[in-house]
Amino acid sequence: MTTTTAVAHPNIAFIKYWGNRDDVLRLPANGSISMNLDGLETRTSAEFDPQLGEDEFTLQGVVQIGTAAERVSDHLNLLRNMAGVAWKARIVSENNFPIGAGIASSASAFAALTVAAAAALGLELAERALSILARRGSGSASRSVPEGFVEWFVASRDEDSFAFSIAPPSHWPLIDLIAIVNAGPKKVSSAEGNVLARTSPLQAARVADAPRRLNLCRRAILEKNFTALAEIVEEDTRLMHAVMMTSQPSLTYWEPETLELMRIIPEWRAGGLPTAYTIDAGPNVHCLSLEESAQEVERRLREFPAVSQILRARPGLGAKIVPG
Amino acid sequence: MTTTTAVAHPNIAFIKYWGNRDDVLRLPANGSISMNLDGLETRTSAEFDPQLGEDEFTLQGVVQIGTAAERVSDHLNLLRNMAGVAWKARIVSENNFPIGAGIASSASAFAALTVAAAAALGLELAERALSILARRGSGSASRSVPEGFVEWFVASRDEDSFAFSIAPPSHWPLIDLIAIVNAGPKKVSSAEGNVLARTSPLQAARVADAPRRLNLCRRAILEKNFTALAEIVEEDTRLMHAVMMTSQPSLTYWEPETLELMRIIPEWRAGGLPTAYTIDAGPNVHCLSLEESAQEVERRLREFPAVSQILRARPGLGAKIVPG
């Protein structure tokens, strides 16, 4: 057997995915828009072997057991069923960024796993089919399959809910500066949180309002209108966190420093510095900016003692096979 | 002319008032429940004088001009119209607690003003009529007119939206420890915020869910069930702040320390200490507790360097005339 390797980038959502209409199929409650993050990546190799008695999943050099390993095996079963193959697999995965800290590691993980395993099984799948399969592993992974700026369709059937590129990475050189205020793993995973979303009395209203936000965000990207993007991205972040904090149990991912940055970043923008915050299911603050303003934003972020690290990413490519 | 003096207490809402169905009449979008705060008070004297050319409003020893004075004069006009009196008034008001910092100073202010001015004008009004009039000055003032634990009806007509006592102060000796993390005046007043509430895509859902929360809260008070009260009060707080932060413009009243206390107080409760947080339109954290637990809660709050002051209140009486 040969080993196949794929690389995928995590993505940062501008319009957030939060909550499912179908938890098993991971059909989202609302559509979403994101940007792949070049520079941050998951690199995953897959090898199917008739001699193996069980799947083996090694992450960051450590053989995984329990939930993480089961989630990978469940995903491999989907692909094995499509290929008509029963062989178990050896999966080795490496991330070059902190895992489980709101930097969408499950997005790049399941995008890379899907692309690597599909190729290793000899499945010749179009981007759309890969996006659908990746979605089954982790909803936002559907968005790490296509390139650049990506939109994921809300739909009621498995085959209709996939992501597609609305603009290539070269379209607009946005910069994402990720201010790490706490790189530790979060207490409630995004997958678990997505199931809780419907327990908030506010989720239905957030979902009903999503088409308006998607339209504003899509237009801002296509027109490269930073101010318009900033306003809708920050609004959408607050809406998602409003739902999180009012779900039962309540989820509050923010640290005190998260709140400080949420307050000061719009002030910086009002003062003429193009920057905007967005926050996933974690305490870290993604500061969007433009090439000409990124250095100044980064300088200001470094003045916060609680910001332990700043990651920098540009629009990234989609998931793809690379030499092993 | 004689001078008439009234005292009223601010109140802390357990189920919050946020947003109006009628901004002029201050008819609320949803019903609310609160507790009057004994120990904190507004003391207001009113004297109508045919010699006066204009209303005079003195607050904390300082003659007021502009918006604050206009709001008082507008309120006096309502009462003058009822009494058929045109005389201007001398109003002197004192608070023994910080003003405009999320401790409902406008509630006690307009309750005391209404009761003092109505008496000075010779109007003999029932509690219900005083509550309705106080509401016209500041919505939550309607709740500072009756005693103890108070519920304010949502209604579509002026004469139907008043507050009434659901239990006297002696019913349940709850303690409210108000942790002051920032005693300065807030940037957006509650009155302005209430007008913005409808700009949040989440407000309608919060309002639609209010009957459920009112039922849970009313029952918890009547049954003196602290755990049930704690859960619904904290949930309701998060719902109001979710609407605030998603209104346009976004309102975030929290300081980083507010967030810290919101995280730790439920942990204290899980550890067996009866306490619960609730937060009005400001950064300060009201920590509800019981007589037997208040001292320990206060001790723990004092360990936070950002908590500059702790106010302590029990269930209070309604607004009433006192010797001048």
C-alpha cells in the first residue's frame, strides 16, 4: 500500500456556523462564509493496510485512543463504505498551530483527512463531494476544502450542503492576526456546542437573520469593502456569542482580555486603522486587517500582556494532495 | 406652600425590563420582576410655588440644567395636568448611593418624585395610579412604588401597565451584595438603551420567551427556592446582555471584572454557597445571597482588587411620604 498525504488550512468564519438542523449529518442551521488561513495547516497521511486489525490515529506524534480516535474511525467508515473497502488505516496528522483553542483545528483536520483518505482509497471525487464528506466529520471542515473565500450552503439534504469558493486567495490580501490569549484546550468542544445551540431562546432569531448577514458579508468581500466587512463580521460574532452564553448550559468562551480587545478594536478602526475582530468558539481574538495596516495592528496587540502569541495568516488555498 | 418629602428605594430586577412597545408611554416589551433595595434610597422633596417662574431641580446639592431638569419638568407636567395646577415646583433630591452606574437610580428617583409631587399637589392616588405615573418617568420606577418583591405587568394600554407587590419584604430575607467594579456614570443611559433594544435581531425572541421566565421566577420567590431563583435570574441576565451587545449600535456594559465574577459566582454556588449574579445596564455585579451565606460571599468578593466597594441591601419597602 502507498501512503497518501494531504494538506488543509483551518478557516476563520466571517459569518459563523453555530448549530445544526441535523446533528448526525451536520447539516447547519444557517449558511456561513469564511477565509482559509494560509500558513496554518494540518498535514495528514493515510495508508489503508489489510494487515491492520484496527485503525491507528497518531496526532502530533501521539497515538490517540478514545473519542478522538473513534471520530476518525467513524469518518473513515464513511469513505470505506463509498469505496467498498474494509481495510483499516494508519492515519498520521500534524498541526503547526495550537489545537482546540478556537482556531478551527477540526476544520483543517477533517478536510485533510477526507482528501488524503479518499485518494488513498482510489476514490476520484469532485471538490463538492469532498466538501460534503468533510462536513460529515466536522461541519466547518466543509469550508476548508475549496480555496480562498468560501461560502457553505444551508440545505436540508446531505448532497446539497457543501462549500464553494466565492473568490480565490489572490482576490483580496486580507490579513488575519490571531491574538492568542489562552492557547489551552477549551472545556466544551465546538461539536458539543453546536448541539447545544438550539437550547438558546435566541438561536432561532439568529438563524432567521442569517440571509441578511450572508448578503452583506458576501458583497463586502466581492467589493473589497473593509469597513462593510468589519461591521458585519463583528455583528455576527456578537450574535453567535449571544447564543452561546444563553444556551443551557451557558457557554462563555471569553476571557477578560477577549472583552478588552472587543472594546478597543472598533476604537482603533474609528481612529482610522482598518481592523476588525472576530471570535470563534474560544477566547482568542482574530484581528482582520489589510496588508498596509497589519504591522501597526500587530504592534498594538503586542502591548497587551495577556496576548502571549500572535499568529499571522493570509487567504489560503483549498485542501489538496501533496508529496508524502 | 408646604414641602412634601418622599423616600423610595431602587430595585434590582430578577427578570429584566429591556425595550419598550411604546417609547413615549414607556410601555415595556415584556413583564419584569424585581426586589426593592432597602438601605439604598432616594429622598425627594417637592414644593409647588406660584412665585416660581420655572421648575428648579436640585440633585445632590447641585442645581440641574439640561436633559435631567427637562425630564423632571416633563414628569411634573403630567402630575400638574392631573391636578389642574400650573404652579412651578422646587424639587430637591438626594441619593445615598452612586448614580447612573446600573443601580437603578432613575427607578428610585421617579418613584420618589411621583409620590412626593402627587402629595404636594393634593392628589390622592392609589398605589396602582402612582406606579403608572412613576412608569411614565422611568419604566423601572413603576416597580419601586409597591413594597418588597414586585411584578410589573406588560400591557398595551397605559392604565394596565403597573407594578404590584407579590410578596412583602418580610417574606424572604434575600441579601443583595452589589459589587461595584466601576462607579462612574455609564455612556449610554438605560432610557436610551431601551429604545435601542428593538434593533437587536434577538430582542423579539427574548420577549417571546419572557412568560416562561416570569413564571419560573415568581414561583421561585413564592416558594423561597434559592437554587431555582439563581438559575432563572442568571439566565435572564445573559439574555438581556445578549440583546444589548447585538443592538445597533452594540452596547457592552461589562468590564473584564464583570466577566470574571459571572464565571466564578456559579462555581461558588456549585460548591454549596448560595449566591447568584444579576447585572443591570452597567458593569456592577449584584450578588444575591441568603442571610447565612452573605458574609462569606462578601468576604470572597473583597478578594477581587477591582471590586472597589460593596453595597448591601435587603428587601425594601415601597415609596412613601416621610416627615420632611
